Amino acid sequence: MDAPVVAQIIQKLKQLPNHLQRQVLIFVDALQISSIRGQPGKNLLFLAGSISSEDLTLMQQTIESGCEQVDSDEW
């Protein structure tokens, strides 16, 4: 592991408020799991609820407003 990168991450992480540090931890856990093949779904349950309802609503609105639309001038 690249020690300077880890040191930079730790330095920046210490500056974040506690709730954002928890989000980083959840993200790192997800990265670790994604690199392992064949995990049963029950091992991913800790991620349930990690996306706020506001973010889910925003994602749904973005998908609904931007999907299935063709920009004929794009190409």
C-alpha cells in the first residue's frame, strides 16, 4: 500500500465531521466487498439505508427526467 496516499487520506478524513467519516467508512467497506467475488446478498445488508431518502429521490427524479430521451443533434 502506498503510505503517502494513506497518510493523505487519513489527514483529510480527520478534518471531516463524524457523520461524513462514517460515510467514508461505509464506502470503504463497499469497496472491499466489491473486490471479493461470490458474496451472498446477506453480507451486503449493512449497506441498506446508507443512501439518504433525499438522495434516492433525487436519483429517481434524474433517471425519470433524463432516460429514454434521444438528442438527435448529439452525434
